[in-house]
Amino acid sequence: MSAQPDLLYSEEEEALRAAVRDLLADHCDTPGVIARTESDAPHDLAAWKALADGMGLAGLLVPEAKGGQGATHREVAVVLEELGRAVAPVPYLTSAVVATEALLACEGEGGLLAELASGRRIGALAVALNIAPGGAYKVVRHEGGALYGELTGIADAAVADVLLVPADDGGLYAVDADAVTVTPQVSLDLTRPVATVVLQGAAGRLLGDAEPAVRRGLRAGVGLLASEQLGLAEWTLTETVRYLKDRKQFNRPVGGFQALKHRLAQLWLEVVNLRAAARGAADALATGDDVDVAVAVAQAYGAPVAVHAAEEALQLHAGIGMTWEHPIHLYLKRAKADSIAYGTAGAHRATLAELVDLQAP
């Protein structure tokens, strides 16, 4: 176990950040993202193709021997920070992180990892977005070699090519998307829609045991979601500071008022602490040191900070922040949806209390 994890960004990670930010500037501009939320196709598959095929980022967690890049969770965290800054409507967290991690726990993945790593296929773990690692999740019925049941709240199911479905026999099955019925649900986060998946005698290929695979996938989702929340919080803080420097009231910049300075200073401290927590979780996932504690800390702290940052941005932008044309509403909705994704902050605090033996009297 390393005594002191290195939470600083390496030169390679900063280069990766710059490349991803440039790509998203070309593919995920604000008007384009807002326009997609108003359409029947909110996902930006062109941006996904550029990330997955053009840059090879979908396979960062997949070993080179299995067709991936053989990188670590630290690099994935940098990508997610940039995706959070852009509220990019791509299935990176669900496919390149959660589904991929679940497959890494399965011995019978049979080349599916390489397909997800290349971006040729998009995967989704068929577990509701609100389920925390170790939490009870709904399973489908396995009968006569086919799968039957209904699953709700499945993130990015609308664009998934393959679903990883847990069944009541304890197995995790790969099911092609054209073998199921996917119905969109009303989603608060317009850039990460959820859907209902209905299986009526769908054929599935057994991948391995569901429980360890689901737990591993969700744990990675919890830890790396904090990096997405960090990127979101940093963008909202930066944009709010910029706006308050430009906006004038009583012939002086609004940002010069003491009360607003205090609010921004407090928010800056929260974001800095969130960066430490998110980096700690990414490093723990990469090294295997105190993983459960690190990811619980990151999400217990990260969710409220991201929501607070988005709320402050909305309030301090005043009237313009309330308009549909301004992107702040997308960030607030993403922050609120992320705050219940893979377990609430309260659930992670309770988990952390158990892990460090700090039970309430």
C-alpha cells in the first residue's frame, strides 16, 4: 500500500486533457448540445466516434492483450473531467467505464471487451442508474435458455448495442439491443437519458457471475463519477467568475461586491477539495489501495459540491441563467441527476461509516 498517493496530474495527463478539450470544442458546443436535448436523438454519436475511434479513449481501461489501450483510471478520470465540463451527451461513463469494468470481472466475455474498446459497439450495464455498489438490483428471469423481465432506469440504453443483463440464476448475460424493447423514460438529465428495457424471450450469452461483475462496474462508476462532477463544478465556477467580472451594477463590476466574493471563495475551496477527493478515488482505483474508502469519500463529498456549484452559477447569473438558451440548466440537471447516480451522498456516508468503524450511537 502506498503511503502517499500522487494526486498531481502528469504531463501525459495534461496532454490528454488538452486533446479531449479541443475535440469537445469542435463537437460539443453549447448550442449543439442544447439543440440535441430538444430532438429525439440527444446522444452525440459523432462526438462518441471521435472519442472512441479517433482517439481510442473507449479502451483506456482494457488491457492491450484484450484490444484496449492498457491505461489506468487516472487517465479515464481526466477524460471524464472534460466530459463533465462540456456536459457531453456521450455514453462514456456507462460504456467505457461501468460496462467495461463489469466485463473485466467476467471470464467469458468472448471478445466483447475488444469491441467496446474499439468503439464498434456501445455497452450498458442493465442495472438502474441509482443503484449503489453492493445494493440490491433488479434481475430478469432466466427460463428455457431465454430471458424475461423489465428493467427501468437504465442509462444510455437507447444507444447501447449490447446490454449486460443480470438474471435470477446469478449469471450476467450479454444481450443484443435488437433483441429487446427500449422505451425512453422522462429524465431530469437531458444529456444522459434513461430508459426501460423489456425482455420477452431474449437470447443471451452467459458472461460470468453477475454479483462481482455488477459490484466492480458500479464501484468504478462511483469513483470516476466524481471526476465528471469535478469538471462540471470547475466549469460553472469559472463561468460564474467570468460573468461577474463583466456584469456591472451601480457602474462597477458585480464581482467586486464583498458578499459575492465570499460566496465565490467558499465555492472555490469546495471545488479544490473535490479535486483532491476525485483524484484520490481515481488513484485508488488505479493502484488498488483502499478503493472502497476512497470512492465512498469522493462521492459523498462530490455530489453536494457539484450541485452547489451549479446552483450558485444559476443564481449569480441572475435572469440570463434562467433562460433555456444559456447552458447552466444543463449543468444543474446533470449535477442533480449525478447526485443520485450509483447511490446518494447519504448512502455513501453510511458505507464509509461502516468501512472505518464510525457507527452512530
